[in-house]
Amino acid sequence: MNTALSPEHGPEHGVAKRRVSNTVAAVLLGTTVLAGTVMVAVPPPALAATAATGEMRGLPDSFAPLVERVSPAVVTISSAFDPARKEHARSRTPSPRRFGALPDDDDDDQPESGARNGVSLGSGFIIDASGFVVTNNHVIDGGKEITVTLSDGARLPASVVGRDDKTDLALLKVQSDKPMPHLEFGDSDKARVGDWVVAVGNPFGLGGTVTSGVVSARGRSLGAGPYDDFIQTDAPINRGNSGGPMFDLAGAVIGINTAIYSPNGGSVGIGFAIPAAIAKRVVAELKEHGHVERGWLGVRIQAVSPDIAEGLGLDKPRGALVSEVTKGSPAAKAGLRQGDVILSYDGKAVGDLRTLTRAVADTPAESDATLEVLRQGKNTTITAHIERQKDEPQVASVEEESENLSLKGITFASLNAERREQLGLDDEVTGVVVAGVSSKAGAILLQPGDIIEKIDDLAVTSPAELVRGITEAEKSGRKAVLLLINRQGDENFVALKLGQA
């Protein structure tokens, strides 16, 4: 079954559907439903009594006063584009999140209610009286003419002030002879799971539509990239709601609706919004610079699994393991090394990879950051001078060769000229080749053709060095060793457990 994670209106026919990651799908599709049975929750007597008057604790009599107050600042956004760009959009796999794009569903048989004659439709909202408008980047991506339609039907041409594909946000500007109604960002960090929310937008091109629900979850990652940090809601969100606001009961914007989880392209009660805490900062930078400036450290990191934590001597999985340091980067200049575990960044514990990624991105360029690092079992402090984010080059190393050896069902071979040619490796790649794997444990971690570059923090250039390192670690009573492997150009650490075949 292909289950789509869809921006409500993307550049293709105004709609782009996305398959959600297997992990998310497994969770969401794991719900058990009793066929032919309707389960009705009966409230306790105290709640039932107040529910009869419509005043259950936290539930307003009506959302009408809130909607009347905020609706004038919610707009419809139409973006005219060349119909020929449909094929171009497919060729670059469009996504509401421009990094880590999720694959396109290419469902041409489904009616695209939000797109008419080369026009994609979405939502947005005004954030100040002078006419700045916030929406999703994928709503206006590729558009030649952008029009903002106000709640009273007035149509105003809009210009793009700035856009950020990494967070899928865009800032537009319209001109008006009088001050415009506008909204304010709220504190999304205070939103709790179970809090009421209201969404206003333009689903399927129908115009201003109001839906309500609750915050279903916080900090959701959709596998689209390191900046994932969505608010999940069961307020019905459909195609065309993209870029529209999600309100708390005070009428403050706590999220920007951007994607849905759906097997059919319509709402199934699982929608996602960009938190205001992220949007507020990005929009401010777009307004000031026209783009977002992010800090850059210059490392490639991977999660610390339980096995890796055991191999490193950590009490539990935590921090971010450095699998690659970019040559000439702030990390390299600061002395960070491959195999270091970054435990904290500027005094804040690194609980997972996204924590570190966002912290570095939020650090102003040309400022210093202090990192607590675990290196070879000892903690050390490193100061890095953060630079402006840029494209990250790859690193390389050196090379030597030796005989073939086997250990624990894994055959290790020297990296000679013949194998380099077979594997398409240049002369700068160094290490030991995995020539074969016969054990179950080894097959979980390694594949023929993998290049083992290091054991723990020591580079290996021959099978003898590698086998000796594994054997000595096992004799010393260690439960696991870390192997740095290069698999088709990507470097990652794996933990090889000892004492097992």
C-alpha cells in the first residue's frame, strides 16, 4: 500500500502528494479497528452534566467569536504557472519540504479541485498592517503571477519578499491604501497535546473554511529533513489549507498548516503544521534579508544507537556521533574528529540529531559555540567558530593493502588496485574491504563491498590490523567495537558486538 504525505497544494496542478516514511506508516497503520462496532465514550456524571450546557472544561460555547476576529486576516493565494512546468516539477520530485524530498505519487486520475487552468491555490495570512503575508513556499513555488484574495473578495497582486525551502515558508507583500487586518504569532512551545486548535483556510478552492480539533502530538518528524519539528493535529486539513494559520483559543497563530498524512489525498484527521516558534524566526529573517542565514559547523552526524552507546561506554544512547568532518570547516578548525560524540552544544544537552542540527542552524554566523565532546572515553570541551551555512564538500583519506583474513563470519580483504577498479573507488579511499559475510550477526551490519576505514578511533589499512584490533578488544573484555564503514561514498559507524559469531 502506498500511503501519501501530501502538501495540500503543490506546484503540480496545485497538488503534490508524498509517500510517508515506512516508520511513520507502520505507526499510523497499526491501529486496530473492530469491524461493525462503534465505540462511544460515556463521560463521567460530572462531565456529562456540564457537557449538556456546552461548557465542558476548556470547551467554549462557540468558536464563532474567535473566527469572526481572525478571519479578515486569512487570505487565499493563487499562483499562476506555465502548465508545461508540470513535467519539470516531476523531474525534480517536488515536495513541501525541499530537502529530503519525499517521492511523488503521480496520481493523475484524481480530480485536482485546487488547480484551475494553470493556477495553484493555497492559503496564507497577513502578519502586519502594511501587508506582509505568510504562506508555504510550495504554494507559490514556480509561480509567475501571485495574487492574494482578501476575505472581502478584493484581489491584490503580490511580490515575493523571500522564501526558505528548508522550512517550506515564504513571505509575500501586497500594497493597500489603508491598514490591513493582521494576526500575531503565539507561543507554540506552550501548546500542549490535547489543547484546542482552530484552522482557517481555503480547502479545495472553496474559500474561507473553518475546522477545529486538538493538538495530537508535538515534535513530529516526517523524515523529510533535519528541520522537521511539526505539530500534529486532528483538525481537518485538506488540499488548499497549505500556508493557512492554526490558532489557539486566544486567536494567536501557533502553527502554519503544511502537510497531511492521507491514503486518498483528503483529510483523515492527521495534519501537520510548522510551529510558530520556527516560523516567527524564519519570517523575521526573510523580512530583513530576503533569505535565511544559518550557522554551519561542517560535520556529518549519526544517531547513537544502544549498541554504539555500549561500544563507547556511555550509560545510555545520547548525543550525536560525528561520522565525517568536512575539510576546512569550523569543526575541522576547532579540532573535532571523526568518532567524537557531541554531548552538549552551548550548554544544552544534545538529545538527538535534530536538537544539534537546529541549534547549529540557529547560531549566528561568526560567533563562537562551546561543545562538550566524548573522545576515547574522556570528556573534553571544544570551541568552534560558526560560519554561515554553505554546501558541504566531502572528505577523503589515505590507503594501503595486505592479505585476506576472516573473523566472526566476515571475510576482510586488502584494498588493492583490482578491487578499487571493481568498486569504482579513487586512490584517496583507504581501508579494508568486506569481501564476504556468512554470519547472521555480521550480515545485519555489513555488506560485501563495504570499506571499513576505522576501528574505534584508529584507521586501518590492512585486514591484519583490523582483525588484531577486534581480537584485542574482545580479550580486554569489551562488549563491542565501533567500525567506521564507507558504503558507496557514505560514511557511518556501526557497532560490532563481541563474543558472538
